[in-house]
Amino acid sequence: MGDGALVVDGVSVSIGSVQVVTKAALEAPAGTLIGLIGPNGAGKSTLIRTVYRHLRPQSGAVHVDDQDVWSMKPRSAARLIAGVPQETRVTFDVTVEELVAVGRTPHLRPLQALGRDDLERVRAAMRRTGVDRLADRSVTTLSGGERQRALLARALAQAATVLVLDEPTNHLDLAHQEELMRIVRQQGLTTVMAMHDLNLAAEYCDQLVVMREGTTVRHGDPARIITPEMLRTVFGVEADVIDHPRSGRPHIVLAGRSPERGDA
């Protein structure tokens, strides 16, 4: 298994007759945390779903360690990329441990039971996300923050080299947003996250990729990406960008909405 370097090369995706993503590209070196940002409708979720093989691209490629994941069998690709979708409904009354154990499926033969190593990986993933104390709880009884951590544990139990998350902090309060981001950061995996909260993205991500109108328009470290000019042209807002008093990372202070958007 390689180190987990991810390359999205000129990916275009259509849903029905609508082209949603056009020639999007990004590179995530092994072990880096990439934040995918952009306004609503920019194509972030579509691109994320293409990376973890839920939407096949019309053109372009997704590579992990120089392997084209869309040319691989699903089981093999799932050993490379683990995903946490934006909306995951658990319709069966299963325990947290049973949910997390689903992450071992790509490593098992059909109908094969979990072995000792599988069980240890499941329990380790629950410890890493702080849901081990909830192992016997029904998933249906969890709070939003607990459920997100359980879903993250399922992805970690998959033991993939790349982790892809689609707006994992949505619907979480401030404390649970910070907690989830800290946990993701601590894993040291190559990670791509679609995010709405720009301050959270700037604080925790190594690099940011900006999407607008279905394509990637900027890519770099947060200090270079988060600028008043970018916020004006891409998001249509007037804002000041200051250094966070504790971390020194860029922090956005909104001043109001720009009358119209320019070009990125």
C-alpha cells in the first residue's frame, strides 16, 4: 500500500443533462488535509462523490498513488479511499460497534465473519473517535455529533489511505465542529473535506481548493487563498481578513454583501 497521494486530474461530471463539474483538478500530497470550499452549487459535493466512486466522471481521472481508482474493482478501490457522505441515514437499528464494523467489508470475503484483527481495528477506530463508550448504543439514539463521530469511525475502520468527507460539520454546534476537526486532523491521513465554514477550513486545513461554477479556480495554503479579493469575487461578500489572535491563521470578519460578483 502506498502513502496515499491523491490526484484529481481534469474531472468532468454530469447529472442527467446538466454538467455540474468541469475539468476540476486538485492534488493532495500524502498526509495533507485539503479543504474544498466554494459557494452553494459550486460542485463541491459532486466532486467529492466522484472521488469516492459514487458518481462516475465523464472524463478525467482520480488517482491514488498513481492508481486510477475508477479502473479498479470496487473492493480494491475501497481499500484506498474511505468516504463519509453528507447525508447518511441509518435505517436499521444497529449498534455503534455494528455500524463501525461495516468499514471492514472491503477486507472480507462474502459472508466472512470478522476476525481478531478486524475486531481490533473496529475498536481502535472507536477509541480514536471517542465513541468506544457508545459501542452498545443504538445508532438511532445518538446525537448529531455522536453520529458523525461514529460514521467517521466506520471510515477509519476501513483502513484506507485517503479519507474523503462531504461537509461533515454541517448541523453540528461549535463544540462538536471543533471536536470533529481535531479528530480528523489527528489521523494524519490524506484527507479532502468539502466545507462551508471558511474560518474552520482556514484554521485546520493545510491547503484550500476553491470551486466556482463547477470548476476549481484556486489552490494553495490558507494564508494565500483567504483574501478579501477572493471573498468578494467568489462568494460575493465584503470582508476583512485578520490573523487569528491565537493561531495566526487567517480569520474572516464579514463587512456585508458585495453588490455583485466579479470574476475569480
